[in-house]
Amino acid sequence: MTLKACYAANARPDAMMKEHLVEMTGLSPRVIRVWFQNKRCKDKKRQIAMKHLQQKAETVSFFEKILIFC
């Protein structure tokens, strides 16, 4: 199981899963911990950016509808 596959199943693995990943990958516990922290942060930023783009698109659509009725 790769880090990405593990993350897809659970973004916040418990200590036992992290230890299993350390054994499987040969990476240090700190590297595993930081990788998950960074991945969660990147995903959160992406989610916020997508929400912002969606709101912007809805705003543009709203103003286009207003212009059509004017």
C-alpha cells in the first residue's frame, strides 16, 4: 500500500497504521507524519480554491442573467 492509497482510505491514520507504513516504506516516522500533514494542507487549499472558483462562476452567471433581462 502506497502513501497515496493509504491517504485515500484515511487522511488521518492512527499510530498503528503509521508504524505499518514506516515498516513498509523504510521512511522515518517523522517523514510519514509530515507527508500526511502536507497532503492534508494541499488538499484543503485545493478545496478552498475550487470553492472560490465556483462562487466566482456563480456570480458571473448571476450578472449575465441580469444583463439579459435589462
